[in-house]
Amino acid sequence: MSRTPRMEQLEALLREDPDDPFLRYGLAMEYAALGEDDQCVERLIDLIRRPAGPPYIPAYLQAGQALIRLHRYEQARQILQEGIAAAQAAGDWHAAGEMQGFLDSIC
């Protein structure tokens, strides 16, 4: 597994504030940029399932996309459906529509 200076920086910041959703999301995106989709998904699902604060809506779409790259279609559908519900509950109709469009493209 490759490590980048940015990953090390994000992990150091997470040690100080483990519930920061922006840091968790950023770390997941670093893994995605390296093509390490398993690690990306693991971190995004952890972010989605964390009880601290409201759901971090962008994590659902990114998790769905990474799951598709891993050919885990059923899990991608499930996480996208959860994301659509979370986005609608938060009143984020743009994110809900974006996830619905992506979901429709993989069904």
C-alpha cells in the first residue's frame, strides 16, 4: 500500500480530531486517487456509519462509485439508496438527484 505525505498529514490531524468528517473524507479520496478502492470504501463506509454528527452526504456517492470499480454492484446499489434517503432527509435534492442518476445508470 502506497502512502502519500497528504495521507500522513490527514492521519495526524485525525488523531487530534477523530470525528472530523472532512478529514475522513479527504483520506478516503487519497486512497481513491491511488487506485486503492478497497481502502477508500472501507473509510467511506466508516464515515457513513459513524454516529458523530449528521450523515456526510458526499461519502455515499463516492462509496457507490468505488464499489462499482470493485464490481460490487449490489453493495453499490444499497449504499446509493441509503445516500438518496439521507440526502432527501437533509433537503439536499441536488445530491439525491445525482445519486439517483448514478443508480439508474448501473441498474
